[in-house]
Amino acid sequence: MNILEEIKQLKKEKNAIILTHCYQDIEIDEVSDYVGDSLYLSRMAAKTNADIIVFAGVYFMAQSAKLLSPNKKVLLPNMNSGCLMADMIDVNSLREFKSKFPDIPVVCYINSTAEVKAECDICVTSSNAIDVVRSLNKDKVLFVPDTYLGKWVEKQLKNVEVITFNGFCPTHLRIRPEDIISARKKYPNAVILAHPECHNAVLELVDFVGSTKEIMEYAKQSDKKEFIIATEKGVVDRLNRDSINNNWGKTFTLINENIICPNMKQNSLEDIYRVLKTEENEITIDKSISEKAKECIEKMLSVKI
Ligand code: SF4
């Protein structure tokens, strides 16, 4: 048996599923049960009847799966796959930030640890951030850790002041306004789509801003044929694969060849096989944190959009 067959066999034997984020190496899709963005995968984690969830993504995503499925064993293929943005804030820096702006609700991007979520009021993903912040009906909110997503939400809502922590995604910040300007010249017929973790100066120049899921839906439904994608390479790889498999006749080009998240790429098929076999790298969360952090995610999931 090759490694793909071995993984599939182990999944059956152990009643396990594999949840895979779109920024993972595309070869992992072969053994995955669900592939998508963090909101979709959180929902799948909450719904599944599997005994084991292998989360092919970064650490905070596996933690979120554990929060939503506390009785299941959640395994992270490679413990080095942390999110650089999530690691920019910890409980101490969050408390310090909050103390400067007392009595203002704290919204946290899902790209944060359970410890941070436990001290925030409500969670958002890039898909639902605008609607969730609007649902709070406040004129001021604190937003952690991503300053660029927070400022983008503020711009869309107009009547809410979003006071942001100074975190950012180093991968998305490698996209510069000059990249968009030169892509326009090189591909005059292309539509340019970007993720809101990009610098606000980049977002000003593109045709569409959306989460991973929204970018993929937009590209699928558009009647245009050429697209420049300003987000992580995994999205481009999946769109090109789907275009070939479904005869869309569309081409997708990564805005700049460096837009690869090194942490997301830590997980390999070998790691997935190993954790399934040994059940190592189990995610555990202290009860004092997990109840509050779960509440923070569940509040988000309960917002009617
Ligand atoms: S792309 Fe950025 S935000 Fe996403 S996991 Fe990597 S470092 Fe974190």
C-alpha cells in the first residue's frame, strides 16, 4: 500500500476524519474529508460523529476544533505549525490592550489561541467579520490581533470605530501595492482578488476583497477567464485544479511567488500518517479556558447572517 492508501485505511479503522485548510499542500486533499476555510472547518468539527479529528492546518485551528468537539480526540500533524499572526498576541498583551480602552467589547479574529479567545467577547472569521461586528450594534469595538482585517471592517461599516491591536499576517503583508500595479499592466483582462489580511493600501487597488471561501466562490461563478489571486498559494493551486477538472477554462495566477505560509506547509502526508497511527500530538485545553473560549466561538456561530 502507498501512503495515501495507508492513511485511508487508518481512518476507517479508527473512525477518524481529516479536516484540511485550503492553505495546506494540495496533495493532502487526496485523503481529506473536508477542505475549506476556518469557518467551514469549525462547523464541520462541531458536526462530525468521528472519534478522531486530524486537523491539517495551524495550531489555533486544531484548538478551535477541540473547543467545538471537546469529547473527540483532535490531532495536529505537526506541532510546529503555529500561526505567526495568532502568536503576536498573548493573554498579557491582550489585557494591557484592553486596559487602555475599558468597557469596549473585544472582537477577536479566529486566528488567535484559545487562551486569547477566552478573554474576548466574540469571535469572527474573515467571512463573517463585517456581519458579526455589525450585529453588536456598538459604535466602538476593539479588534485583535489583525490590524488590517480590523481596519477593513471599519471601512465597510463606516459608523463603527474599530480600534485594532497591531498584529498582522507576515505572509499576506508580502503583497505590495506595486505587485497589483504591475499585475494590472501584465494581465490587463484579469480580475484581481485579495484577502482582507492584506495591507489596506493593497485592498484599495483590487477588484474584489473576500475571505478564502468568498474568493473561491467569486472565481467559480464569474464569467471572466483570467484571475490574479492575492492570497496564499494553496488557494491558487486548488482553483487551477478545479478549473482543469471541471473544464472552466479559467487561469489563476498567484500575485507574487512568495505568498506561501511557511507554517501552513509544515504538515506533510507522513505527519498525518504518523499521528493517525500513534495518536500523538493531541490537543488539550484547560477547562478554565475552554469553556470561555468556546462561548466566544459559539456566540459568533449563533449570529444570524
Ligand atoms: S497565512 Fe498568515 S494568518 Fe494564515 S496561518 Fe499563515 S501566518 Fe497565520
